Amino acid sequence: MEKSIHNTDEIIRATGADGYLKMAVITAKHTVQRAREIHNTSPVASAALGRTLCAASLLGNAMKEENGTLTIRVAGDGPIRGVVAVSDSSGCVRGYVGEPFVDLPLRSDGKLDVGTAVGRNGRFTVSRDIGLKEPYVGSVALISGEIAEDFTAYLIESEQIPSACGLGVLVDTDTSIKAAGGFLVQLMPGADESLITKLEDNIFMMDQLTTILDEDGTEEIFAQVLKGIEYHLVSHEPVDYRCFCSRERAEEAIACVDPAELDAMISEEKEIEVGCQFCDAKYVFTPQDLLALRREESEAAEPQNAE
């Protein structure tokens, strides 16, 4: 099969088995590389963050609400101190890890030890904000800390959807991202047991995911996971690393500070810096900026006289 080369990351979706099966594949090398550059993550932290970004993108892209957002929080007891990934409804993502510089020995099989970095005691939580008063939140106990198994457990236990998932990040010798991506297969109600068995056998026998992503391309993932199952591709959608922070949002954050504390900042006559956890952008506010924000806040709080 000819190798597929894309200039941008994307999610490809397919349906198969007469509508009883849905599958999505994400290729996210550039997205995860961007995250690595922003946060200067170690190889194992890059893998943990990259896998979580791919999982969030796959779920976020499936949301029907145009302005919805989806957040995955992986809170384990490992030295990485948690992973957060946020996706919009197009599948564009942003995220961070609590401790980006964790360095651990490789596992006995030569792979990055993501499970130990994340920890195996904790929760895998998904929050969906679709514009209601409160977001929908589902959470399950961590299975392995390797992200893919935990993601699958969430889908099965919290959302009651028979699913299979693979996530992978291949880090090069210079710590850059050589390949990243994953797949998600979900079965619809009424799917035959033989279809489940066929998928399980195919996934068990498939080549290593990161090797396929690096050497063969996304089409080969479909070919191996859905071997012997009729399917057709239905969409290709670009995704990337995207942050929506701005100076205006930083001002909103400052406005939430207790007025007495804000007054103290102003009296110290020092600049303050507000940083974005997702993209590492810095917004500097002078004492004059803070004073102006304080005045706006006071004026907004004053009762309006009735005419």
C-alpha cells in the first residue's frame, strides 16, 4: 500500500458492518510536537500528554454541539501529577501535564513507562460542556495509567458503549515527536457477537500502532483493525493544537480576584504576569492597568439610578 503523507493532522471517520460499527483514526504528530515545544516535556511526559490529547480530540470531534467543549483529566498518583486535555467540537485540542520534566527508565520491553509516570491509582474523568448550567461529568477508576486502557474503560463503564481504542506516541532520539495518533472503534446496539470477536482478533494481531503511523499511514490502521469487515470512509477533518487565551480573558481572570487583594497589588506598584497553562503565553499588567480594571469593576458594581 502506498504511504499516505499529509501536511496537517486529521481525523478520518468510517462506518462499517452495515452501520453496526463506527471507527475514527487520528494522526496527530504536529499537534503533539506543538505541545512538546510549548511545555518542554520529557519523552514520557510527551507520550502521556500526546495520548490524552488524541483521546480528547477523538471524543471532541464527535460532539454534535458546535460550541461544545470536552475536557479529559487523568489524575493519577504518579510523578507526572496529572494530565489535562481540552478539545473543541472540531477536535482541535490543548493541554498540559502537572510536571513536564519527569524522567523515568524505559520499561523492560523498551517502551516509555507512561503507566508509572501517570500512576495506577486515581481517576479518568471526562467533562462535556454543551451550554447547560452544569457540564456532564463521567469518571472511572484508572486501569493502568497507560491512557488507552483507561479511555476504553471510561467509554464502556460511563457511557455504556462497547469500544476498543489504541493510542500511541513515538518519540525520536532528539525528543521530537516522530509519530502520534490513535484509533477508536465503537459498536452500535444490535451488533453481532461474531463482529466483536472479529475486531478483537484483528486488534490483537495488528502491528504496533506507532509503527503503522510512522511507516504506513492512517489507511493501514483501518485496513488492519477492520480486516475482513466491509467499511467506507465518510469524512476527513483537520485538527491541530489550538489555544483560545487572550489578554481579554486574562483581564477576566484578574476581575475574579478579591477586590482587597487587587488593591494590595496596586499599592505595591509592581507589574504582574498572568500565564496561560495551555500555551505558555504571558500577559503583563502594569499598576495602571490594574487600577483601570479596578475602576471598571467598581463602576460595574454600582447600582444604576432609575430614570
